[in-house]
Amino acid sequence: MADAVLHVHRYGEPAGAPVVLLHGVTGHGARWRRTAERFLADRSVLAPDLRGHGRSTHEPPWTVERHVGDVLAMMDAEGVERADLVGHSYGGMIALHLARTAPRRVRRLLLLDPAIGLDPAKAAGEARGYLAPASFGDVAEARAYRAAHWSQAPGEAVDEEVAEHLEHGPDGRLRWRFEPAAVVTAYSEMARPHMAPPAGMPTHLVIATEADLVRPELVVDLREALGPCLDITEIEAGHMLYVDRPEETGALISTWLDGADAAR
């Protein structure tokens, strides 16, 4: 296993049950801070910046397999043999592939509006939008941009994003802290045909009803593959549901994990 190359945000109780939180494309691990501190305080929470994002290495390759290897290496470095995985969007796809690659390392899987098996034309359109990523002359301009795109998010979430995720480029302009080529690659990966977690893997699928991202055929195949091991919840929110609906999403994550613990 390669050395861990991911910058890791740690929250909660170090001696608690381990939970790994995986962010989506263009994101970073610190987006989980409020969720972790409010709803997972009794657990040992690891929220890495994925390769190509945040303060982790931006070097390729940026394939799903490489992301899976990075997360497993991080778990090894942290001394975590087995953990619950929570993945949002592209992080959900990575979590699912990790569960298939190393099922003994995963206790349970929670997929928040996962970006799995996207329509290729839609994925291509999104990818092309990042060939020339947005840049800003100052912090106020960047904040206005983020607030417009996160119209349902609390103001403090926007402020934290601006404080954590901006960096100056060689031209002196501000940009979000991710590698555009990694994002383009990620959208290509999200257009792969979908697949299901291993049989018997306790899985909770959370669908953001205002996003229209989770395809019906994925839901059908998850039901067939997992049967009673699958829970499905819908939240009336856009795709950034844990940012837009932090209370509802955080309580759902905590309640499901606590309930599954009690059932063991």
C-alpha cells in the first residue's frame, strides 16, 4: 500500500467508532466540520481532501481506483482497520467502489445523493464547464459567487467555504482549491455504468429530491442486490443537502449509525 497522501480533517472523539466522510467533486473535507461536530461528536471522524482537491496532492492519476487506494492508505496510516463510510456525490461513488474493493474494511455504507452512473451527455457537459474554472478578483467577489450557487446554504457555511477553499493562482486571481483536470476526470468516471455494493453490505441511500441526480435504474438495482440491507430516504433539498439542510442530514446520519449500532 502506498503512503497516505491525503490531507485529513479530524473531528470527534479519537477513541470513538471510526467514520470516514468523503466529499464530492470540487469540494474538501472541511465541508463536513459542522456535521461532524454537531452530530458525530462521539465518533472518530476522518474527512480527507481527495486527490486533486484541497490540501492533498494534486498529482494524477485521478481515477476512482486511485481514490480508493488513497482512502485505504489513509485508513492504514490512521490505524483504522474498519470504518463506516459516508460519501456525498462523487464521494459516494468512491465509497461504493471501496466497499467492493475491500469489503472487510467497511462496516456500513451511507450514500448521500451519490453521483453514480450519470448520463454520459450530462457528465460531459458538466466536465466541459471546468475546462476554464471560475476566478475572482477579491474575496467579496468569490463570496458572492458561492452564495449565488449555494442559495439555500446558511451564511456561515458560505463564509467557511470562502475562508477554507480559496487560493491565489500564479496570475494573482483567487480560485477554488482544486485541480480542474481532476474534476474533468471525475465527471468521466461518474459516467461509468453503475454497480451495487457487495451483497449483505448495510447501505443507506439518501436522495436529494430537488437534484434529480440519482437515476431510477440505480435504485432498482440496489434494491435487487441488497434487499433488506438497503434503506432509502428522501430529503427535500438540492444536491448539496448536507450544506443546505445540515440539521436534517446530520440527524439522519447520526440516527442511522446509532440504530445500526444498536442492532449489532
